[in-house]
Amino acid sequence: MFCGINYRYVDYSFYTNENSVAQNMAEINLNWNIYKKLLFSVYYEGTFERQNKYSRIYLNLTQRF
């Protein structure tokens, strides 16, 4: 089993105007070898801005032969 956690802060500044967009991004992933050739993965990514919030969840099941 493997687990990872990541955090990033990004501040986008645009040359065309004085606006900027600050984002806080969090990621969590979990990988689990159920059997020798069977892998299950879950990945979550969240992006948090002042006015907007975005979330993504990816699920993956891999069978090797």
C-alpha cells in the first residue's frame, strides 16, 4: 500500500491587467496492490480559489496478465 499527500500554492499574475488569481491545491492518492497483479488506485485533487472550488476524483483498477 502506498499513500501520498501534496499541497501547492500558486499565484497567477497577468501582464494584461492588474488582476491575479491565487489557488490552493491539495492532492491525496492511495495505491493498493490487492494481489500480485491487481492494483487499485484512488486520486483526489482539489483546487480552492477565493470564489471557486474544483474537485476531481479518479479511480483506477488495473489487472496485469
